[in-house]
Amino acid sequence: MRAPGLLAPLLGLGLGLALSLPPPVATDCTSLGPSERLAFSPAARTRWLAPQVRAPGPLDPLYGMVRRFLSVVQLNPFPSELVRALLNEPSSLKVDEVVRYEAGYVVCAVTAGLYLVAVPTTGLCFCCCRCRRRCGGRVKTEHKAMACERGTLMAFLLLTTIMLLAGVVCAFVTNQRTHEQMGPSVEAVPETLRSLRGLVSDVPGELEAVAKQFSVPQEQVLKELDGMGESIGPTIHSQLRSTMYSVLASVHSLGQTLQVSTDQLRALNSTSVALREGQQQLVLALEKHRDRLLALLQQPGCGKDCTDTQDRAQALELAADFTQVPPVDNVLHHLKGVPEANFSNMVQEENTTFNSLPFLVAMQMELVIKDLKEAVAQKPEGMGTLAEAFPELEAAPRWSRALEELEENSRPYLQEVQRYETYRWTVGCVLCCVVLLVVACNLLGLSLGIWGLSAREDPSQPEAKGGAGARFLMVGVGFSFLFAAPLILLVFLTFLVGGNVQTLVCRSWESGELYQFADTPGNLPPSLNLSHLLGLRKNVSVLLTYQQCREGAALWKVLQLDDSYNLEKYLDISQYTHSLQQNLQNFKPNVQNLELLSPEAHRDLEALQNSGLEKVHYQAFLVQIQRPVVNTDLEQLAQELEGLAQAQGNSSLGQQLRMEAHGLRDLYREKVVPQQNLVAELNLSVRALESAAPRLQVATAGVLSQVADLERELPARAARILMNESACFLSRELSYFSQYLAWVREEVTQRIATCQPLSTALDNGRVILCDMVADPWNAFWFCLAWCTFFLIPSIIFAVKTSKYFRPIRKRLSSTSSEETQLFHIPRVTSLKL
């Protein structure tokens, strides 16, 4: 292959121009096709903390009732001033302000105190009174309204007992629910702290995973660099193919036309020479035949017909004179040795060289691709320090240690919480059992008492079942007086704790007042300031942070790290890409002259232009060609002579005429027919040259112009193609790095170190404290308080009702006198037949 003929000018001269220009901008990159979409492995670890949710249940109406009761107890809003003073200067906290805020609880405390004093005192007095048989004994006298009073008291006692039963059942359930929820709630605290610790400790590993995935675009670029030479070469070939093939086709056609025209010109010249030489011999032979024929036809014995034949014999001479045609020796002189070049081989060689362009480009780009691979294999400096300079990493170990210490320190307290919860649950169960025992005593007392009343015939006579019922009622009264103090103490203590948790913490937590309090400057001490703890330049809103974390935002957005960490500085790979561009521009093959036409071909075409082939007077040739070789038709003349010979009476004259006729036929066959053939050949050559000569000159001028233009413009076109392909390739490869940088930005600013566990931890804390612990806790004391206060009517109705279950001291007496009684005629109640 003759590479210097075409490849070197295209690549060498073109790249020489391309490298002297500014960096190219890609305009048409359809040859490379769209870049592939890179797939990156997610660097952010999934750490979604499972949200805690209390499932709806039958106790929800009870919880709502307790919350409404507490909202009535605590009508004051969130005490911002008191909490600020408590957090910043506990010594400045004023008792009267606390009492004013806790007014509802103070009223409840006074009520509980009165209950604590009054009920046991009343029980003691009642006990003393019973010992002296002064109160709570029997009904002294039977009267008409006794049955109504007894029924009313039993109904109220039964209703009170039912209320106690409902309250104690709810107390049992809520007590157990509180105990069941306390264990998982306590265990959720270390789990939440571990999740928050993982939020911090995983950040360095995630950033390192992000930096390591720089190898994804690197591997893709290295893969495409292997096919870079095979891609650019065909593109250059395809874009220059139409122009190159058109010029080469014109050169090939012109070479063929030149070969044919020179052959035709030489044939014209040789035919003209042969015609002139044959013409000289034919002239002599025609003169001899003419002279003899005229002598024979002019003899007296020839007859009248010889006169007509004599005219034809007189015209026995040449019609076409080829000595009159212009010479072409000068043209042949200019075209001597033309074509010197073999246009077919030359075009085939150029075509083969042009078609081998992709292979030659790939071969010459091997060194460039090697340098590019070395440049691509390097890693930008910013990517290596991406993780090290991340602002969270400075405080990450401190946060991790603090969370770990908090987790370890919280375990003893959590164990203590569980231990005291066990005590509370046990005391609650015991007191609920006491209330249940009171309920059982009331129910047994009522049942036995009613049974005894129905079986008693004489109200003044003792009856065992009625007496047992009265004793059961009094036992219930005794238990009520005995356990009233523990009940009211447990109710008040659990009420004081659970009520304040609900009204002071849960209510403000759910409404967002706690977050607003934390966001207000000066409310929190510096040691609890979030921005100070995180080492941020800007103050961070706790409420906004919570809302953003709840939406799944990353710490980058939440903590507003744009000011403290310039991500674009570490993602700047301009020096890296500049190195790639410089290495791509190092492709400099040898620059050689562009030769679409060889020197021999140039000489051939220049000789054709200067030959004057188009100036030859071809019309003069056509004038002589259109004339017959001889004016008289020798065949027809020979036939007439044979007819005259038969018509002659003189046998000698007839014989001579026959000999002349035979001689003319021989002359025609030997001299005229060859001349006619030469004239036909000359006609073909002349007509071919006459039509081709003008077009041949135009084609020659056009081909020379096309070749000159191509030799002048092809380097610039090659430069533009290489500039565009280099820019396209560089843009394609940089798009892979752009994909990586976009993925890094999205991963760092939106996914890495998501603070969702923080918002979920806060939500879970609220759910655990308020929904799972505080609600059943408050429901427990509410139900127990229900039972405690219903013990008072239970005591009253039980004492009152028990009197009617004992025998009456005196029978009912009428208002009439004994005489009336003596003469009283009894009513007939029945009649026996």
C-alpha cells in the first residue's frame, strides 16, 4: 500500500492544522453514537429505623377521656419561662410560679390529701363506734317504708359495685398494658442510640465507597479507548469518501478517455497516411484505364451506345482527395508518449490506500492511546481527599463516642426503670385485688342478704344467710377503710408523674412547641445548642431539621454544609480532563505531500491540454470522407462494358471491352475497396475525436481543478474532521465523568448520612413515651382513682344495706289500742271445701 500518497496528507497535514487551533467544540457526533448510561452501586447504607406505632384498640376511648381530663386539670400553656430558668439558672426558679402553673395539680393534691385524712379517720371512728355497738347495727323498728328504703339502698349498692367492677377491670388491663409496654419501650432506647451511632460512624465508609467508584467511568473510558482508533479512522474515511471517490472516478474516467483519444488520433493519422499512399497508386491506375477506355469507345465501329459509356469513362477519376486534409503531426508531437501514466493502476492504488485509512489510523494511534490510558488510570487529587475533608468526619468520632457512652450509661437507669416498674405493677395488682375483693364482698353480701330476706318469715328472728350477707358487706367496708390510704397515695403519685408527662411533655411535643422552644435563642444553654454541638457556622433550626429529616433528607441539606464544605472543589477534575485533551492532541503522524496525481499523470494531462486536439479541423476530414473514392461506379461501368462487348459486331473490340471490364473489377477489388475501408476507419476516428476533443479539454481542466482544490482543501477538511472527532470523543468520555460527578453530588447531598433515623427516633420516642407508656399509665391511675372515690359510696351503701339483712329489734305496732286489737276479727284468707 502506498500510504504517503493519501494517508499522510489527510492525517498529518490535517492534524497539524488542528493542533494549532483552539480546543475543538463538537458539532456532529452521530458517528460515535450516544454515550452509555453508567450504573453505580449505591454507597449510602440502608438504615431506616422502623417506626413505632401504637395499634388502635378498645382502650383508645379511655385514653381520650384521660387526656381530656388532664387538659381540664392543666389549662396553662407550655411554661417557656419556667423551663428556660430550669435549664439555665435552676436557682432562679420561683416556687410560686411553679405552684401557679401547677394549680390544677395542687387542687388535685389537696383533694387527695383530704381523702387521705378523712377516709382513714372516718374508718377509725366507725370502727370504734361499731365496737361500742353504737352505729351500723340493726333496724330498730319495722315501718311501712322499710321495704322501699331497703330496695333503694340495695340498688345503689349494686350500681356502685358495678362501677367499682368496671373500674377495677380497666385498672387491671391498663396496669398490665403499662407493664407490657415498658419492656419493649426500654429496649428500644439502646436500639435507637445504636441506629444514631451508625448514622455517624458509617459516613467515612460511605464516602470512601463513593470515591472508589471513580473506577466505573475510568474502566468505561479505558474500554472505549481500545476502539478509539477503529472509530476515528472509519469516520474520517466515511466523511471524505464521497469527495475522494468522485475525484478518483473523474481521474479514472479521464485516463480512459485520454487513452482512447490518443489511440483514435494515432489511428486517424495512420489512416490518413495510408489513404494518401493508396490514392497515389489509384490515380495512376485510373488514368491508364481511362485512357484505354476512351480509345476503345472512340473507335468508329463502337456504335451509338459507346457515346454514353464514353462520358462515364471520362469521369474515371478520384472524388476524395485526402491530400487536402489538415495534418495532425503537431498534435501527435505534443502527445508523444501519452499516456505515460497508467491511470487505472494509479487510481486503484489511491483507492486501496484510502480504503486502508481506518487500519492505518488505528496503527498510528497506538502510542497516543497508550498515553491516554496512562492519563486515565490516574486519579484526581480531589477524589482522594473527598472523604478526609468532609466536615462531619471531624466530629464523627466525638459523636460516636458520646452516643456509645450514652448507650452504656443509660443501661443501669433503664434497668432501674424496669425494676421500679415491676414494683409499681406489683403494688397496682395488689391494690386492684383489694378493690376486687371489696367488689366480691359487696356482691356476696348482696346475694346472701337478698337470699336471707326471701327466706325469713319473722323479721325479728335471726337468719344465718342474711347475717352472713351483712358480715360480707362489713368486711368490704373494712377493706375499703383499710386500703383507702395506699390507694389514694398510689393514685396521686402516678397521677402527678403521668399527668405532667402528658401535659408538659407529650402535649407540647405533639404540637411542636418543644421544637419551637429549642429554636428560640436563649432558651437552651450553650452546652445543649445544636449548632454548637455540631460545630456549624450557622444556627440550625430544630423544627426545620426535624421536618427535613422526616422527609428523608441527608445531613448535607439539614446541617447546611454548603458554607463549610466546598464540594465542587473536590469534584473539580478540570486538570485531569486537560491532561486527557493534551494527550489526545499528541497524535502527530508524519506530514508528507499530497499527490492525488502522479507526475506522469500530470504531464499527460498537461500535454493533452497543450496539444491542440480540439483545434484540429475535423470538418475537412468529414468533407473528404463524405465523397466517394472514385467519381464513377467501377462495378456499374464494368457491367456496361460487358454489355457493349456483347453488342459489338467486331469480335476484337468486344474482346478488348471485356478485358477492360475485367480490369476495372480487379482495380475496384484491389484498390478501391481497401481505400473505402480506410475511409470508414477514418470516419470513425474523426467522428470520435470531433465529439470527444472539446469535452476532453473541459474534463481535463475540471479534473486538474478538482485535484488542485482537493489538494488545497483536503488538509483543512481533515483538520476539521479530526477536531470534531477529537472533541466528540473527549466529550463522550467526559460525559462518563460528568455522570459520576452528578451521581457523587446526589449521593453526598441527598443520600449519604440521611438523618431519617433522627426524626424516626424522635417520633418513636414520642410514641413510646406518650402513646405506649404515658397513655396506659394515666389510664391506670384514672381507673384506680375511679375505684378509690367510688369506695366512699360503696362504704355508705354497704353500711346502710347491712342493717336490713339483720333481724329487726321490734315488730311493727298499729296506732289503735290493744282493745281494738283484742276484738280484731281476722280476715278469711282461704276457704276449704
